Amino acid sequence: MFAIIDIETCGGKFNYPNGRITEICILIHDGLTVVDKFSTLIDPECYISPLYTNITGITNEMVIGAPKFHQVAKKNS
């Protein structure tokens, strides 16, 4: 078993406020097929610039009401 992880961000460096996660998807794979999947938008608690909306397709409106990263990390740890 192994995990495939895809993370979308709103740019910046890992420690820069605008470099926050906007979406996370985790696939659990057994070597032949996907056996489990978790995917959610994340409220980055910052503005998503049009540049990153064009890259990811994720808008500020889409993340309204989405969980914050600490809520998702706590839920799935």
C-alpha cells in the first residue's frame, strides 16, 4: 500500500502567507488499483490571486466555507 498525494496551493514559498494549501487529494493504492480516496478544498485563510486561479481553477468563492488545513489534518491523523 502507498499513498499518492496531490496538493494545490495559492503560490508563494512554503513559509510565505500566500503559499497556502487550497486543495488536497490523497489516493491509497495497493499497487493495482485505488482502494481509498480523500479529497477536499481547503480555506487558505488568504486571498487567491487570479494567477493561481488560472493555474488551478480554484477561486476565492470556491473555498468559502471549506475547512481550514488544521481541521482537515486533525480529522485525518
